[in-house]
Amino acid sequence: MLQIKHIISESAELETARHLFKEYSDELAVDLCFQSFDAELKDPLKKYGLPHGSLLLAYYNGVAVGCVALQQLPEERVCEMKRLYVQPAFRKYKIGDALVDAILKEAKRLGYSKMKLDTLERLQAAIHVYLKYGFEITTAYYHNPLPEVVYMEKILS
């Protein structure tokens, strides 16, 4: 059974989020230093905590298997989806879809009118999920030095 939990304070679950973020980074096999990833690992709630952010974990049969977060962007009422990750053995259960759905609902609850994200062209399964949920390819909203970056956004209604 799938359960999505909000992480709002320092806890064992926050340590689990750090572990999943590290797995995400390892799987990408790119250096995320341009995003201050090391600082993010030390204190994920600084970037993704309330009142302007959110950090969600997905549990499948009681085991943490995925995560997603959102952060506020400088543009008014605009947020960014970050760190969507599901462990490979659990991707067949559509947990990524559930996390995207949950973070979109959370963004609306927090009062955002638009969500942006960036991903890599090689992450076609993720791009497929984003398109399914109404994201559209757009122009760059910040400088990402990685090759083959795809920028996407969705108007939240």
C-alpha cells in the first residue's frame, strides 16, 4: 500500500529524505554543486520547509521508496518541483505519478499559480510523467550548466 507523508521537522524521516536525495544524485551521475546540493543535504527543510516549500516521502508497504519537493522561486506565486525520485525496484508501481500528483496539490494548497522544473533529456520516463500531468516544455528560467536540460512548467488551476 502506498502512503505519502509530509516531512515538516527534524526527524528520522528527514534522514530518510537525505538518503533518497543522495540516491537521486548518484543515479543522475552529475555534479549538482551548482545547486548547492551539499548544503541542501545538510538542511533540506531550509530549502523545502514550510511556509513556502514542501518535502514529501512515498512509503510502499511501510518502506520509504521515493521523494519529491518544492521550493519557492523569486517570481511571484511560482514554485519549482525538485528531487522527484523513486527507487528503481518500485517504479513499476506508478509511485512517481502519485508523488507528482501530491506535490501539485501541495503547490496549489500553498497558493502557487505556476510550477516549473528542469530535467535531463535522457530521463524520458520522468518527462512522460510530467507531460501526462500537463507540464509543457518552456524556455530556461535559470542557468543549468548540464547538457541536454529540458525546462518545463505548468499553470496550476
